[in-house]
Amino acid sequence: MYAVLRAGGFQYLVKEGDKLAVPLLDAEPGSAVRFDDVLLLKNEGDPIIGRPKIDNALVEAKVIAHVRNPKITIFKFIKRENYRRKKGHRQPMTEIEIAKIGQAS
């Protein structure tokens, strides 16, 4: 069984037991989170496609840790103007592990 869920403006194809990083969630490490914004659900038969989401479908996950992505460098430069600006950025992310995919009770 797998599902497509939406978290933080991104879509993820997940199966039970998958580990992935999503944009920062407001949850403590070790706690459980629920994603009810499920766009597609596939079991044995035909997939169930939401318009735009599936009612009563949910994905439960466990928060593993809060991490930060590798640093990216932003460099602005204008030739012949002595204009140089260097800036770095690290996006905060939350690592989660998918625990259950199914219907809400």
C-alpha cells in the first residue's frame, strides 16, 4: 500500500516504513503526526484518486528529529560596480518515519 501526501507545499510518495525529510513541523521528536491531506491511495485494487484530496484517508508518521539541510550559498555580483554580497542559507527540515497508511476511523 502506498499514498501520495501533501506536506508543506510538496507532494511525497510514501509507503509504510519510509523515512523522509519534510519542511519543519511543529512537533516534538518522538511524537506522532497525522497528515490528512492525502491525494492518492493505492492498495491491491485500483488507486483511489482524490479531487483534490481523499476524505477519511490519513497517513500517520513518527517524528525522528529536526535537522537542517546542507548549506547553499547565494552570491550577488554586479560587474564594474564593486557590488558583491555573499549569503548562506540552511533550510530547517523534520525527519519522519511513516507508521501507518489507511482510513480514518
